[in-house]
Amino acid sequence: RIGRVAIASNRLYVAGGDLGLLTYDTTSFATPFALRSYATGATTSVVSLGTNVYVSHAATGITEFSQTSAGALTQLRSWDSGNDTLWDGGNSFLLTSTGATASLWALSSTTPTLVSSLTLRAPIASAVLIGTTGYFVLNETTGGTLWSADLAPATPTAQQIALATIKPSFIARSGSALVLAELKADGTTALSYF
């Protein structure tokens, strides 16, 4: 089962479950083909941040790979004993979660360090990071809700963001712009841009 995908340059990185980490060439409009499979064990999520690719493992832990211009990956380091989902990152930070708990990792030291963690009121369905502020879509029984928290303090506090007409299912970003996607019962998807 595919957990997540990440795109970097002309490569598509796939957390391919029991297949491990897969790399696909996307340089043309032809059907992409697998270039490499890395023996990482079962993977659940992947994030690409510039020249580095981060993978979470089904068993536990996070592994960082460096990416060459040709797309080849070299393992750099592994850390954490949690069963993380990787969401986003930038500026030497990585945003992860386990259930309802979000974690911000500082990547600049030899071994990444936990900056802070925050437990929200429901499991995290989707998340993005802008600077050190995390934006979280929670998987609540009444529908998705949107929350934010500055994760730089050791004990961050989350605030719910009021949304009048949308119950988000997913969140994505480009730079500091956000888009919320709501999967509706009639099979359509509503997008809201911020």
C-alpha cells in the first residue's frame, strides 16, 4: 500500500509500504517508470526538502537521504523511535505526527532534535509547516477542523481557526499560501485558498 508521495525535480519518491522507498523518473509525459527501489523496509510516508528526502518506517523511526542531481539517494542518518507520519518541512525543520500528536524536529544538528510536541484533540489528517507554525486538519467525528500552533516554544498552544462553510479533509501549501480541500458526499471537492 502506498503511504505518501513526494516530488523533487524530475523524480517522484513513493513510500511504497512493503516495497520500501521507490524512485520514479518523471522527465516526460510518458508513463513514469521505476528507477530504483531502496531496501529501507516498509515505509509509510515521504517528504522531499530540497536535496534531502525523509522517509518514515512502518516499524519505527525516520531516515534522511541526500539526493544527487541525478536522483540517486544516499542514506545519511536515522532517528526517533516513534511511528511517525511525515508532513512537511523547511528552514531546517521537519513536521511529523503520530495520531493526535504533532512534533517539530530541528534538522541542523548531527542528530535531529525535538523542538516541541503538541497533542491536539483529534488525530491529524493532514498538516503543513510555514516557518515554525504548523497548520493541522483534524479528523473529527463532525468533520475536519483547522488548527494552528507556533511550534517554536517548548510548550506550544494550538488555536482553532474558524471556518464558516468548509470542513477540510486535507491541507497543502506553496510558499506561505494555503489551500484546503473538502471531499464532499456528492463526489465533488471544494477548494479554499488562503
